[in-house]
Amino acid sequence: MQKVVQTSGGGGGGQPPSGTNHALTAASTLYVSPWETLGAINDGYVPTSSADHGHGAYGNWNHQGTEWIEYRWSTAKSVGKVATYWFDDDQGIDLPASCKVQYWNGSAYVDVPGQSACGVTANTYNVTTFTPVSTTRLRLSITSRTGYSTGVLEWMAL
């Protein structure tokens, strides 16, 4: 049995977008700083700002370049939208330069089809929509700004 939470609210600002959040599963990543908490990205906490570290955060300081976080499910999920709330500590973690959503097609990670712009705005849920895919793995590929690392407070798969 898998826990699924129905969220409500708008698509930006302080409230998460509505829909069934499939992100309530173990997350994995290429790298997380030892003092940060990967589990924070799907704990359901609604941040008050991109600097809100009250419930922990995923951060990959001092890594730069492209990093990723992902969800894996034992059975395929239909996903057509993600919402990302970025972490920015005003130190070594900054908003990313860019990001993209990818899914596992059975043999490789590929970009989701019809992906809208992957937003990198502070203090809000950045909603990315795409043609729904049925997959057992969903990945957020994150590219840092020069001289900085990246972080995420919440990442929803809807």
C-alpha cells in the first residue's frame, strides 16, 4: 500500500498546487551535503520562503554543475506536472541556472515530452507541466549557476 496525499491550493506563492502528490516515496540523488536532508523534499512541509530551512532541505554544496534528485516507484505512476520549491541560503546554495524533468522509459532517462519552462524563481512553487508519462522513475536534473550549488525544499510529482 502506498500513501497518497491530496493537496489543495493555488499554483504559486505559499500554497502548493493541487493534485495527487506521488512524491511520497523514498527519494534518491547523485549527492547530498552530509548536513542536509534529502527526505525534506517530500515531507509535505509548505515553506514560507526559499530560505526556510525549518524542516530541512536538500542541498548539494560544494558540488557545481548538473546534479539530480529522483523518485522511484515499484509500479508505474502517471505524472504530468511537477512543482519545485527551491532552497537558497544566501551563501553557497543559490537558485539554479536551469532545470529539466526526465523520466525512465525502461532503458534510459529521457526528457518528458512537451515540457513547459522549468522555473527557477525564489519563494514560490515553480510548476512545470508536460504531456503525462507513465513511469517508475522521475528525475529533476538541476544545473547550478557558476560558483554556486543548488538546493530544494519541496519537489512534488503530480
